[in-house]
Amino acid sequence: GGASVLSAAWPMIQKGLASSKWQEKHAAVSAICALTPGCVKAIQPKLPGLLGMIAPLTVAEKEHVRVRWMAVNAIGTFCVFFAEDIQ
């Protein structure tokens, strides 16, 4: 299920978010967006940390525009699947 998929992808996502290369950061945020619909229960406990990592990417001028756009997209995805948790 979602927990096993997320546990397999999580180390790569963390590595990508910490990368200085915009392509790797973009791929990590894209992966989170793609995995969220099928991994809601597994992502829910990680949501505060994910928001803490992704929200700053939306306004960081040093980030590539594609990373910033994907971060906004991820927050929109979280709002769809975790509306009650985010309010």
C-alpha cells in the first residue's frame, strides 16, 4: 500500500529536497505531488514537516522558478487531500 511506497521513496525525496541542484529538488517535490493521492494515510503524520520544507520554496528567490511553481502545486495538492489538517 501507500506506506510501503512512501517508505521506499522517502529517502530519495529527502535527498532531493536537500540538494543544491534545482532539477533534483523539482523531482523530489514532483514525487510528493504524485504520491500524495495514493499515500494519504502515510503522508499525514509527515505533513507538518513537509509543509515546513516545501512552503519556503515558494518564496525563495534563489530557487529556480520551476521548483517554486512545483512547491506551490504541492501545497495545492496538500490542501485538496489534507484540508482539515491544514486549516
